[in-house]
Amino acid sequence: MSSESTNLLTATVASGSSLMLLQLFSRIVTFVLNQALVRLVSPQVFGTTSIQFELLLSTILFLSREGVRNALLRASPTPEQSNEDSTKRLVTNVSLLPVMLGIPTALLSAFIYLGTSSSTTSSQPHFRTSVALYALAALFELLSEPMYIRTQNELRFHVRVRAEGTAVLLKTITTFLVLVGAPEDWALIAFALGQTVYGMTMLVSFLLACHDNLDFFPKRVATTVQHRYVLFRAFLYPLRSTESLLFEPTLFSLSVAMTGQSVVKHFLTEGDKFLVSRLSPLADQGGYAIAANYGSLIARIVFQPIEETARVFFSKALHNASTGRDSILTAKSKESFQTAATVLLTLLLAFTHLLLLAVTFGPPYLPLAVSLILPRKYLATSAPSILHVYVYYIPMMAFNGVLEAFLASAASPADLRAQSRWMLVFSAAFVAAAVGFAQGLAMGDAGLVWANVANLTLRAAYAWAFVRRFFRDAGAADAVRWRRAVPPFPVLSAFAVAAAMVRASAIKYRDVPTNILAQKGHLATGMICALGCVLTCVLFERETVKQLVGSLRKTR
């Protein structure tokens, strides 16, 4: 492995580890806070803040920055010396787009939300003030976006880790103190102030990290452009001209394509929250919110950092190699493709093991877990049934996240347009499935999560087809084969036997009280089966583990 690939992989592994620690810290803090909050506020308030306000915030941020952020990950941190200053200025100008988009997006989203909110929601105390604070919090975050992009492209991942860690802590403290110290009707304000403090902390943290160069005002750059004209049908006559540019053309067109696609992608990602906010009463929205917080705990701690660092790694690793898809690959390009393929398949293999663990042990032991972690007043809501679906939802989030990270890193504008067309199809399928499951099959809010599972499966399948086509066009079709992402047959057999045993145990203990002492025999069965599955994995996948450990050691 070349020193460049090694350094990139080292930085990526360090980034993933740091982000996992950050997510572990933030999720533990948030989990503890939520345990207190669900007892301090009503389900109606919790549903408003965790479903509707969070949806407003994510809409503003996602539509304003996601496309530009993904496009600029492909920018080289070290441009050619001859045009280094002009290239950096043009890239910096592109990084300002989220701020330019954010102001009208925040205003429009807030006004639409205020105008379409139900009377039950809008009649809550300080509702409009809280909406304004959430929009302001989004703008604070967007103001830090150019500095975020710069630090990510410079592989200074520790800046983000420190900023988000500090922001989460201050947000938590602010929300809790206002809830405890202020009158009860200030509940919405407490959450809004906490989010505003989060946005301000992010902005201040990135300002301090980039204090040596805060020149982020857009400036035009004079560049020399070479045109070629045909002369007498036989000769190519070069003609150079000077143009004044505001944005780097390739990255700007890619940003536009990805931003347009983010509209559809955002609906697919947050469609369940949108439907819940419109179809379910506030109390059920609170149940849905607490189930989503518990159910996505692992996804946020582990899979979100993996997805984000994988997007950075794939963007950088394929930045130079991607130009070789239509030509003969150089040795350096082949190495970059092979490294990207190995990282991708390793992640998919790990997620396959997660799927096996979730499907094998999740359903038999979830009733006991639900009775232990859910507050009593939420047991009568849709939260328990939603958590059952999360057993299948979480692994699909993992698969789809890393596959779409690769697609976003390697796709051309034409590929993105094709994906956007298919996403419209997936959107229609999601809405049909959501209505059919929730109302037609009377599955309620759990039907919305099942529709999301189906949606993620379709998106992951499309992204996998893109991966196969990408490597085939590059002459490296053998680098990605689905069999390398599936455990050997003995491992699959061990999980199948374990699944049968724990389900038989669950039937035996079905009428036993759901507490740890009464269910100790059921728990012992699960521990023995889990140990057997782990030993089988170690025995039959030893060589794969050795190769993984060896590759990680080489990056140190």
C-alpha cells in the first residue's frame, strides 16, 4: 500500500474511532437526559420537540448543506502549485453556498411549518418563539459550514469531534436547567434554547479552529481557459481566453446536482417523521420519538460515524482513480480501487454479522428489554411495537448508509441524475407502503418503520448495483463480489440453530413475568447460544480476522 493510501486510511480510521467515541459520549448524555426528560415533560411536548422541531431543523440543514458538503469532499486538499491560490478561492466560494441557501430555506421552512401546524400543536405555550429559535439555531450551524468543510478536507477531524462534543454537553445542560428552573409552560423554550446553544457552540468552536484564516467572503478569480477550434477540418487551433469565475465549475455542477437530489433523499430519510407528524396525535408522536431514540442508539453511536468517515475515505481514495474508469488504470489507480473495494466489503461483512445477531437474538429478548427501559406511561403507546421493527431497521440503515456513501463519493453528475429519478420511484413506493402498512394492514406507526425498511432495502440494492457497475467499468469487476460480504456456511448454520433455540426458550418463558430474575433461564439460553455463534465465527473466519488486523496494523 502506498504511503498516500496508508496516510488516508490511517486518518480515516482515526476519524472513525474519534467519531464513535464522540457519538458514544453524546448518545450516553442524550440517553440520560431523555430518561429525565420523559419524566419531566408530557408525551405531547416530547413529540413536538423530538418529531416536529427536529424535522424542521433537519430539513433546513439537509437541504442547505448536504449536497455541497458531499461534493466538496472530492476537492483535493493539495491542489497543483501552479493554480493553488485560485483553486482554493474557487472551492472556498462553493463552500459558502450552504450559508446562501440556508437563509431563504430557514425562513421558508419556518413559515410553512407555522402555517400548516395543527391547532393542537400551535396552541402550546411559546410555540412560535420556539420555532424561531430552532430556525436561528440552524443558521448558526450553517455559518460554521465553510469552516467545517475546510477542516474535513484538511483531514483535521479532531476539530469536529471537539466542537460537537462541547456542543452536545452545553445543549444538554441548558435544556435540563431550563426545564428544572423555569415554569412548566417553558418546556418548548427549554428544548429550543438548548438547540440554539448547540448551534452557537459549533460556530464559535470552528471560528477558533480557523482563526488564522477567516477570509470567507466570495471573490471572483481570473482564470485562463483554453478552447480548441477546428481549422480547415484538419487542424486543431488552440485559443486561450481569460474568464472571471466565482465557483469551481466541476464542484459547482456537482453541488447543484447533489443539492437537487437531497430534496428527494431527505423525504426518504425523514418520511416517517413527516407522516407521523401529520397523521398521529401528539401523544403517539411522543411514543414514536422515544422508540426512535432508543432504537437508533446503536445506529447513531456506531453506524453514523462509519458512514461519515467512509464517505470521506471513498471521496479521497477515488478522487484521482475515478478518472480512469474509461481508460487504462494506472498502478496507483488500481491500488486505490482495490483499497476502496476492500474497505467497502469489510464493512458489509461486519454489517452482515450484525444482521444475523439482530434477527437471531432481537425478537426473543426484546419484550424483556422493553419492559426494563421504557417508562411505564409509554408502554401503552406505539413505542414497543416500533422497537420490534427496529431489529430489522437498524441493520438496513447500516447497509444503506455505507453503500450510499460510496455512491455519493464516486458518482458523476449523470449518475446522480439517474439516482434521483430512481429515488422518485422509491418515494412513491415508500408512500404506498407506508399507507398500506399503517392503515391497510392496521399496523399503525410500526407500519411506517416497516415501510422505511423496504425503502432502505431498495436504495441499498440500487447503490450495490452502482458499485458493481463502477468497478466493472474500471476493469476491476473481481474486486467486489457479494460472496465476500457473506459469512461461510458453518457460521450461517450456527446462527440458524441459535435462532431456533432462543425462540423455543421464548415460548417456554412466554407466561413468566418480564423481569430479570424470573427470566434468568431464558437469558442463560441466549448467552450460551451467543457464545456458540461467536466461537463459530472465530473458528471459521480466523483468516479473515487476521487479514483485517494485519491491514489495520499497517496503517499505524
